[in-house]
Amino acid sequence: MSEEPAAPPARDEDVAIDHAIDRLAERFPSVARTRVEQIVDEERRRLDGGRVRDFIPVLVEHEAKERLRREAVPAPLEDVMDGGGARRAESGGREDDPMERQRRGEHTGLLQGDAGGGR
């Protein structure tokens, strides 16, 4: 006698997909959240036949991001990472020029030529 399996509890995959939707909606503010959800759902269904499910959320987010890039202009990454307004407010709404940061004596980081010594 076989038992009917109970409905599965919310899986880690579902939670990861929800987080991906949140990140994509924040990254592409000009796209309606319902459109982001639709794209993610389509990409998830496209990958639904996979037996190894560990990477499904990552793959879905990647493919959805590529589609959204073709449909909309993404928000500047700085805005997504830290709210973005602080540095631009200081510079009158313009992006910081790395040379200007160096002239002001701010720490520039390894990618900006600082070999780790700072100032």
C-alpha cells in the first residue's frame, strides 16, 4: 500500500527564487514587478525538467537578468548596492570621477591604484 505524499513544504529553491525576484525588481526599477515575476516564472519553467535542482535559482536569475537587460535600462549598480544617493548628492548628482576622489584624498582602493597603503 502506497501513501500519498504530503504537499512539499516551501523549498529552499522557492525562497531563492523569491529573493532573485526581489533583486531583479530592484535592479530594473523601470520594469513592473509583475513583468519581472513573469520572466522569472518563464525561465524557471524552461529549466523545470532538470534533475539537479541546486543551481536552478542561479540559472533562472541569470537568464531573467539577460532578458531584462534587453527590455529595460538597469538602475546603476551603485544605487542597488547602497542606495546610491550619498556620493552623488555630494557631487551635485554626478558620478564620482576616480581622479577627483584621489584629489580629495579619499581612499581609492586596489582597483583605483592604491597598493594597499592608503593615505
